[in-house]
Amino acid sequence: GLISYNYGTYGGGIIVQNNGKIIMNGGDIKGNKADHNGAGIALFASTTVISGGIIEENVNTGTWIGIGGGISTDKGADLTIIGGTIRNNYANRGAGIGAWTGGDIRIYGGKITGNISTEDTTPTDCTENNYGAGIYFDTADTGYSAVTSNLTLGKSAYIIGNTNSVTDLEENVYFAKGQTIT
């Protein structure tokens, strides 16, 4: 299936929340836009497993923070990636995957490549500092209790070729305060 060219404040393509669950075995989530989080998929207190398919060319157009061009996780979302590709997405932070106010992310396989964190007005209108073109992890300072985001990477995780448009350097994983990687 194809989920394409949709728009939302959160979750331009898909929004999953309130203990919802999504299993993606194939298909394409392409060309969606969001103002704040998750242009492709926005996850809030939910569970997602991705074993195949492509999440591509999604654009976070927000002028506030713009997290997660491909996927955003928030408020304790649980994301497991076994396969599939997250590529050529744009966001201010976490163009491939952006974790905000907690969540567990396990990446055992698949590819995260060609994503661009950008401040430019084209293709996004993000105006804050940009970080973590491939994966960005942070804890929000917005009144939520301090929650960490945990990242587990397996041997078959392929995270390469993601670019910070301001520095023009490869930036695959960016950790802010209070995060762990195993």
C-alpha cells in the first residue's frame, strides 16, 4: 500500500497514540508533511514494529522544532525496526527518526540513509538549530517529567549517509542530555 502526500500538525502520514499498535511489513509512506512531529509517522505512547517497506521524502515543515521527518517518538513510544528503509526525509531534528520526551527504540536491521536535517526554507521552513540527521534523541524541557530515550542497535542496523545541511557533515546519530545507547 501507499500513504502519500498528506498533511497534519502531527503525523502527516500516520499518527499512532493511546496504546495503539502498528505493524509495517511493506508499502511506502511517502511525501507527507507535518508542522511539528512525525511527517511520515508520529508515535505517542504506542508500539510500532517495522519489518519492511519504505518511509521516504517526508518533510517536517514546522517553524517551532520540527522533529522526525520519517518517524517521531514521543511520550513513551516503543519502536522496533527489523527491516525496511527510512530515506531522504527532511526535518529540523531527527530527519530519519526523532525521539522526544522518552521512548525505547530498537534497531536490529534496515537502513536509515540519505536523510537531511536542515534550517533552510527549502524543503522545510524550520528555523531552530538542526541536529541528528539520521537519529535525534532528546528530553523535552516542557513540563514533562525527565524521561530518557533508549537506543539499542543491532549488528544489521545500517545508519549511514545522513547529512546536517548547516555543517554539510555526515551526522548519523545525535544524543542530547540523559540518553543511553546499547
